[in-house]
Amino acid sequence: MRLCALVVVGGFFGDEGKGKIVSYLAFKDKPKIVARGGVGPNAGHTVVINGKSYKLRQLPSGFVYEKAKLLIGPGVLVNPKVFLNEISETNIDPNRVGVDYQAGIIEEVHIERDQKKDLKGRLGTTGTGCGPANADRALRTLKMAKEIDVLKKFLTDVPGEIHEAIENNEKVLIEGTQGTFLSLYHGTYPYVTSKDVTAAAICSDVGLGPKFVKDILVVFKAYVTRVGAGPLPGELSEEEARKRGWLEIATVTGRKRRAAPFNYDLARRAVLLNSATMLAITKLDKVFPEVAGVRDFDKLTDDAKSFIEEIENKVKVPVKIISTGPDLHDTIDLRD
């Protein structure tokens, strides 16, 4: 049995820094394929490499490894305009990119429905059309990628490509979106996204059977943030969040993120729901500024090391990746 796939998912409410982690893993591990699961263009992943920032809503963050095939699974929603713009903005070879024939398509009517008060106003959705599009998919009326002319040259069998890579013992990196507690089934309903986004669902999105998964990496930020409505245990005032340097602006919506200290109860639950085998901790430098840019665990401060050890002791899963800054290279890799 070939265990070739690494699955990356968020452990809190999104915004954990998955884009940074996936870009690092692609650069370091050099996978044959990086495939994106999740909802669609309502999730923004930021990648910073050598000082240049990319904000992605459709393409996998692993585009930084130039030999990786970049795939969007059949369970993912695609806005063709956003998709084509990102190919242009990243200046990548279009031949590297594939969209599954059965990926769902967001149309203008979905965005219009998502902007209405009953969704964006009541739930704080991103307004990108994802919820209404997934509702239409459940009703079996949503258009598929295979029906869209501008996508024809990108169409492919994503599960087929992934399993061919696995048969050849090639590495496959699967990128999830949102976070565990935005899951339609396991999150803080009704303040959730329009589908499940735990590891099992992300695998389903790209057509990957569970027996080929080698590791599940759950990404936590060193503190918790959340955009939009819904509960946030231990929430800080905006003034306190700003004082701590934790006041952030969301990639997709431009809204301020609410903030709270690291939540061990939520972390344990996320580990349970995702069958996590290892953890990544991002933005350690925002809690311990003196570790900014550190790339060697031994050079972390004692307080920062104690924080990492406390997470491992309370959550019972090892921390294998630590991010100490926005750049792809500001990373401590503790994997064997």
C-alpha cells in the first residue's frame, strides 16, 4: 500500500495560515501534485516568497514549486473569472493547472443571492456566491466545469491524476480551506460554511480514498481569529487585540478579524475530528515577537518553546511545523 498523500486542514475558524504552510511544504517536499479541496473562492490563502505576496482564492498555494501539477477537485466551486485572473497574476504555466470536469460553477446569480441580508447580513458570509451555488448543487441544478467554454483547456480527471501519481509512488499534497469549526456538520452552526471542511471531506473533494493518506496536518495559529458572526470563546476587545498585534484583516472580505487566545479545548476537538497525526503552529512571532524570522527550534526563546510544549502536552499530537514569519522560508521543520 502506498501512503503518499499529506492532507492539510485548518484547526480553528479559518485564517490559520494554511497558505503559508502549504506553500512551504510544496517548496520543501516537491510533490507531484498539489490539489485543492474545500468550498471555493470564499477562502483566501496568502503566500509570501522573497518579499512578494500572493493572495489566492482558487489556485492551490503550492504553485511556488514550479514542477507541481495544480489541481482543483470536483468538490470545489470555481468562479471562472477569479480562476483565470489568478493564473495571470501568478504568471504560472497554464499547462500546470487542472480543473475537474465536475467542479461546480459560481455564476453571477449566486453572488447576487449571497449578498442579500438573509445570508451575508444574518450569517456574515463572504458574499462570493458559494453558499447559493452549493445549495443549487444539492438541488442538482448547478452548472459543471465541463459546461464552461473558457475552462475547456483546463479540464481533467482530478481523482484519476491523483491516483496515477500515487501508483507511481509520487508525493501528493492536499490543501484544505476554511477551518474545522466552520464545518457545516461539526462547526458552530448556523455560523458555518456551506459544506464539511474536515480532513475526510477534503479528501472526498479531490477523490482521494483514506487508505492512501500518510499524514493529516492540522494547522493552528498561535492565537484564534474569526471573521463574521458566531461564537468565539475568550474573545478579546478590538482594543486589546490591536495592542497584542493580533488585529488582522481578512484576505477575501477585507473585514477585521475577531481575536482570542489559543484555545486548547477547540484544538483537542479539531484533532479528534480530523484524525491529526501532526500539527503546524503559525504566527508564533505575533505572540512572541522576539522569535520573528527564527528558523531553528533551538534558537526560540524559552517562553516560545514552553508554549509549543504545552500545546503538545495538552493536545497529545506533536508539533512538526512552526511558522515564525510571513515568508515561506520563516519556518521551522521538525519532521524526521
